[in-house]
Amino acid sequence: MKILLIEDNQKLAESIKRGLEPDGYSVDIVGDGLVGQQRLEAHKDLYDLVILDLMLPGKTGTQVCVAWRDQNIVVPILMLTARDTVEDKVLGLDSGADDYLVKPFDFAELIARIRALLRRPTVLVDENIVVGPLSLRTSQKQIFLNDKALELTLREYAVLEYCMRHPKQVLGRDQILSSAWDYSFDSFSNVVDVHIKNLRKKLGTYGKTLQTVRGLGYRLAL
């Protein structure tokens, strides 16, 4: 799952990012409200969830929320704030946030809130995705080949999931990279090629269906 974290406290943002990544979440950090608003508007199909601070430079969290909802951007939003009055909570929820978490918070609660938001039907579409002999069960974070679970790393799972959501389409390396790694990852790295190579091995005789399209990227031809 890909998360956009809009938080101007860099230390807190990095701490959240480090805490979420072991659970398979890829986190992009933005420290300005206006920049964060523009990032999601430009990449609204890329992110599964937004964690949004209330008090931000550029634009406040409530202003950003209202702008997104006015554009019918339905990505779930978890708002973070140090303000804990009922009025502040109502303001955040009325602006379009799906949930509200007061700082300081227990990290286990943050994880639980994220999981709850991602379980909502409007977010977790295509709970079971089937492409040829491959089947994806998002709730279990598992991919099966002819009903046998594949032993995949978190990144391998993310790459193959992205390919399965776009079967027979040519996917550029940058597209795959942005779906499974954070926004700042080195686009000149060969990490995508390495993961595709490893996936081909794990797919066995079906590995050849992860085709290389010279000069463009890769395609899952199932």
C-alpha cells in the first residue's frame, strides 16, 4: 500500500515512515500543505491513503481536505493534530477527513486506524484479483500460483501486485518504481530489473509471462 504523509515535523514524519515500512507500506513525505495537495492531485491513482497534519505551512490540513473532496478525490484521509477539542475534531471530519488522531499517539493505534481505513470497500476494491493462474488476495497480502502461495518479499509482492492490476499493459520502470518504493527513490537504480528477475525465478515456467518490452518496461502477458 502506498501512503502520502503530509507532515511538517520532519522528525515525526521520518519516525512514522520507519514504523510503517516493515509492515509493507511505502511512504512519501511532504512537509507543505500546498505541495502535498498538488502531489495527490497529480498522482491521485498512486496513493491508497493520506496521513495529513492539521497545521501546515502553505495550506492547512482542513483547506487541503476541502480542496480534494471538492474535486471528488476519494482517497481516505487520516488527520493528525495536536488539537484535541471536540470543535477541532468536528472541523477536521467536516472538511472531509475519514478519521482523526490526536498527537501524541501510540503507534499501534496509528497502524490500527490505517488498517481500518484500508479495509473500507471504497478503498479495497478488487479484494481478489485473478490473472491467468495467478490469484491475489489483498487482505492476506498473498499471491498464489495455481493455488500454491508464492514466497515473496514485500517489494516483490508490491511489484507483482501492480503488474496484476494492469495485465497486458506495458508498465515503465518509473511506474513500477513509484508504486512499490517511496517517491524519492533513485529512478536510475536497477532495483526494478532485479525484482523482475527474482519474480521470474519464483514464477517458474510462468516466469516468461513477465515480458521485457525493450526501451519501455515490462508487461504481464497472461
